[in-house]
Amino acid sequence: MERYLQRSDSSGSLNSKRPATENADDWRKPKRPAVSKHAKFDSTRDVPTRNTFEDLPVDGAEKSPSNEFYLKAIAKVKRTGHIPPIILDIKTDWTHEALKEKISKLTQRYHLQYRNGGKVAILCHTPDAHQAVKDGLRLQNASFVTFTRKDEKVPKTVIHGLPAYVEEDLPNELENLGFTGASVKPLKSRSGLINPCPPFLVQLQAGADILKFRQIKYLCNCVVTISKFKPNRSHGTQCFRCQDFGHASINCNKPPRCVKCIAPHATADCNKTDRTEPAQCCNCNEAHPANYKKCSVRMAYLETIEKKALERKPVTPMLPPKPPPVTNKMFPPTSAWRPVVNSNISNATPLLNPTPMDQVTIGHNDESTKEMFEILLVLRKIKPQFVACTSWLDKVMLVLTHLGKYV
């Protein structure tokens, strides 16, 4: 076996070792790696380096607000969520092919859903497609209704504590705080009286930092409180343009209708100024304005909303009755004392003519009870004397004198 193995000498050679007395001048440089003759080396290129101790993009934002990476990291992009449909009124001369051709010129990412009443819902796949179809139909003056997407909604807040005359200065004050493009509108009271300090409805731009805005405590040298805008939806949503229910005027492109008469014109263009003449509703043709809260069409709309809300509400399943508790035969359950006491109290008959204590008849066989009543009678008699005593010793002597025989 040893003839197939090559053994090396265990004694190391000193020829490959560096002598201890070698100077730095005698050091040899390592060999350079082989490089192809056709390889090109750019000596001017910058070697990428990175400082691992530098501030993170979010931490160093105040020092470098123009950092694109930081802006992308903190940018609040609202999720579009559910893209609302565009409900289009179909004209009599439109066919399915004509409708497809009209919408396909605006976008290709959609599908149609026909509904009752001569309407079709355009369901877009992306927010860009929804916006393109909406703008295109407005240019074509088509009659449609849609709803606001989540990324289009602007934050609304209410500011309390400001006088009415700061309405013009309030946008500039908010712009100095970093909230540009804010619209300010004073809210009117239901009573119609002029409020010297009305609440202001402020609509910020989309993407504004609403948490930072709510931290504002002072505006125009006044102490203010900022709260969330809560619209009153108890009477439903009514469009100011077409006077229909279920949508807002900002998303409506239907023909305008007047709130005071049945003529097909906007309310601002109505010539009816005499308040003595009754108005006429364009929804039910009755003698009231279209925004009347007790309108029959409005009441039917509210009933439909309540019915749909009840249908969406999950029904709680009926649980089976609980089985009776398992009792141990060795220790049967005992009744509680509370129902027994309550029953005794309820069944007790009150005394109409209570007998004085000194006239209570006591049985001859109850000596202890008789003795207790005698002690109580004695205490009642000596009460004035006991109160008149000036020291504890006098009180003790008085009690022992009259009750000593019972001790």
C-alpha cells in the first residue's frame, strides 16, 4: 500500500520564507493579473461609492426637500378603490354598435352593462379610462351621471372660532402655512339669521396632509378649532342641476331643470320672482319646490335607500337554546336567598295602626324578648338625663343605676 502513497518531508524549507532582516526596499510587488490586449480600460470612469452612515431619505427630508427618492417615498397616493360607473342615457337612434364606436374612441378598457329605463352603465377598468370617458362625453354633451372616485375626493373640514370678515384673508393665511389652493365658504344657519362668527367650510386640495391641518390652533390671531365636515344625509342626496336624487351636481351632465318650475332651464335663469305664486315641482308636479323635504318622490327614494340598507345588513343567525346545566345528583342545586327574601317582602302586609312599643303584648314563654323590651323602655326614659350628663363617668353611673339589675 505504501508504494502508492507519496510521503512528503515533514521538515519545511526556508527558501520560500521571508527573512526577518528583510527591508522594505527588498519587497517584491505582486504579479498583475492577465489582461486581454483588446480590453479597453476607461481611467476616467467614477467608481460608485456609498456612505452607509448617511441619513435615510425620510430622515434627511428637511435637509434635502428636493430629493426625488424622498418625495416618492412620502407621497400619499390615494387608492382609487372601486371605480364608479358612468350611467348614460341611451338615445332612441343609438344602436349597440354606434354606442361601442362612440366609447371606443375614448378608451378601450371598458365594458357595458344595460339597465332598465333606457340606460347603460359604462364600467371602466382604470381611473384614467374613467376620466377619459367622462371628459369625452361632456364634450359631446351627452346625458350621463357618475360618481366621484376615491382619488378625486378632496378633504373637507370646518373651522370654528373666526369672525365673518376674515373670509377673504383666510385663503392667504392657509397658503402661508403651506396649504395652497384651499377654498373657503361660510356655512349658513338653518334659522336664516346672520351669524357674526360662522363656521367656515374649507376644501383642501387632493393629497393635502389633513393630519397636519387639524393640528392648527391659531389662524388670523384667533384661537380656532378644526373638525371634520359631516354632511346631513338624512334627507338624501339631491342634484342641484337636474333636481334628481342619488347623485351630486358636480358629477351630473343631464339637462338642467328648475327648482321652482317645470321649465327645462337652470334655476339661476328662472324668471319666477314672485313668492306669492306657488312653485311647481318638476318631479311630482305638485305645488311645492323640487327641494321640498316632504315631496312624494323624495319619500319614495328614501324608502328605497332604507330597504337596500336592510338587505345589505347581515342577518344574525338564530342560535339554538342553551341546554340545561348539568347537575350533580350528589349535590342538588339549592335556591338562592334573594328571590325568597323579595317574595317575603312583596307578600308582607303593612301595619295600618302600629302599636307603641310600651303596649306590645309579649308571650309569657318569651322571657328574653320581654327583658329586651324592658331595657329599651328604660333607655327611652333616661335619655334626657343621659344627654344632660357632662362627663362619661356620670353617664356610666346613670346607666348602671337603672340597668344594674339586668347585668
